[in-house]
Amino acid sequence: MVLVKDNRWSNYFMSHGPDFDSFWDGYLGRSERNLMFVLGHGFDPRMCHAISLIFGKKGKGLRDCIALHYQDDSKLQPQHHADLLENNWANLNEVVKKVGGNILKRGIKMQSKGKLRYASISAANVFDSLDQLSDYTDIIIDVSAMPRGVYFPLIHKLLVLIDNAQEKVKPNPNLHIIVWEDQKLDSCIVDEGLEEKASYLHSFGAIELETTKDMPIVWIPVLGEGQSEQLEKIRAFINPNEVCPLLPFPSINPRRADALIAEYHHFLFFGELSVEPRSIIYADERNPFQAYREIRKTINHYDRVMDIIGGCKVAISPISSKLLSIGALLAAYESRKQGKLVGVTHVECHDYRIEGDVEDLISAARGVPHEIWLAGECYER
């Protein structure tokens, strides 16, 4: 496989729906695979979907799991849906026990003693080196029950460790991201207790330097429904000079992009922003690699155009689906590796809850599993 230097994932591997199942059938059946599955212990009913499917496949090798527990200094007990948390934990233990695996608990500290949001820093510290993963051929990160402030720094850290590995006693592990996408359920999981101000995510900050304070800022918000308050907080935080919103198109709902434009029409096209229609970016809502390419293209364009005035900074705000957010993560990661001033802006929240009839939502939940292969064998051939 030939990779383009300036566009690392121009060739990529991804599968979803029925292809997800057939991929793991063949992948685990061909040779021995030692799997480390990382997931978040949350109330999301999709928490155990992927691990149940993958660990239920035939094949030889280790089948272990790291469960991330979200902790808060003031309240270690969950505020919402404690019954779902308990059921998910029982299901996880049953799945891992069947294959003779082990579950390791890792605490994600959500708040510091000073009441500052600490989740991003805590998530980045889950892995210190590849040595602790040396027994495994494959690392699988299931973000289905993880907040963005956790899975962004977690995936970033693993990509850094894999990319920086020089002496390979063993081949580096394959890195897989799993997203079990269910738009109806996602739309019913709402934020509670937003922070007063936006901030740059840990591992995706450090662009607000004294030497760059006068550079213009290009803002790329990846739009999703019901995020007006977050958008306004981020706008106030970065005060952008140019705005290039990314809309999901094509999408399962062919009118979704139009609906988002209608929802944010006043915010985007009136007042201080005055977004030009030609500045809008479009990407397939089911393909994070297309979002990655389109965001990278936009970053490179402004980098060239503004070079004559000393360059620019780019702030990406993924407030849409997890698939599009993964695309934003990859674009930010690769751009920063190439020395560009790119950060990820985010508004932390204190809790999440499911809005509506929980039992009805769970029984109606379907969703589509997505396999996103980010690093490993398929890119080394």
C-alpha cells in the first residue's frame, strides 16, 4: 500500500455494517491474535455491543479488557442511570469471563482538587509506553461509551507511542477504533453542567503562545444538532477571523445538512461571523477519513494563503457525531505533526444523561458498528 506523505490516511481501511462482522471473522480466524479491548464504563447501552461480538468470534490468543471508570472528586457515584451502569458492568464481566480474559480497571479522574476538569489529562496517562502493551497484537479502542474529552487524548497518546517507536523487538500493535453509531440514541444523550468557558483539549492545545498571539485564527466547527451554547462559548473563547463549518453530507437523512444550516442560520450568517457559503465544508457523515481529508485540505489552503502575512492558527471544534469527530482528531494530529498551529477547542461538561423514555430507546436501539483501522500491518505492506 502506498501512502501519500502529506496525507497519511489517503489510503485507509474501514468497514461497517455486515462488513464489520465478516472482517472480524476473517481477521481472527486467519492467525493467532492477542487482543486488548479498551472501553468506557458508562450507562450507554452500546457499551458491550462490540466486545461481545468480537470476543465471541472463533480464534486463538489473549482476550483482555481495560475498562475506564469515570471518577469525580465530589461524587464518585453516578448521578444518572445507575441501573444501566450496573447492568453494563455485569454484561462485560460475563463476556470476558467466557473467553478466559482479564478486566483491568483504570480510573479517569474527571475533576482535580481545584475543581478543574481533568479528564483529558487523566485519559492521556492511561498508557505510558508500548511496553505495557507488548503482549498484544491488536489494541481496540471502543469509543461508543466514551466522552470526547477522554477518547481524543487517549487515541492521540497511542498514535504518538506507535509513531515514535524506534527499536521494534516486536512489531508495533495494530490500532483499531470502534464506533457503534446510532444517531437516534446519540441525539437523546445530552450534556449537563457545561463549563463556563471553552478550552483547548489536552494534547491538542499550546497554540496560544506569546509569539503567535497576533496570528489570525481559522475556526472549523464540525456541526451537530443542539450545540448552540457550546458554539457560542467556543466563538467567544477563540474570536475567529475566518470560519469554515463542516456539515454532514451525504448523510442517512438527506436533509440533515439543510436542517443544521436552519438551526444555526443566525449564528453562522449574521452577527460577528458572517460565514461565506463557499467556506462551508462537506463530508460524508459515515466516513471519518473523508472528514479528515477535507479538514486537512482546508488547513493547508489557509496555511498557504496566509503565509504571506506570517501564517495562521486553526481551531477545530468537533461537536458532531463520533465518526466525524474521529476525522477531526486525525486531521488535527497529522497537521500538528507537520508543525502547523492546530488546536482542538472543547467545552467540558460535568455529566450526561439520556433524555426521554430510556427503556423505549434501548429497545429501539439498533446502530451500525464501524471498524476504523488507524495503524499497523495494513499500512506497512
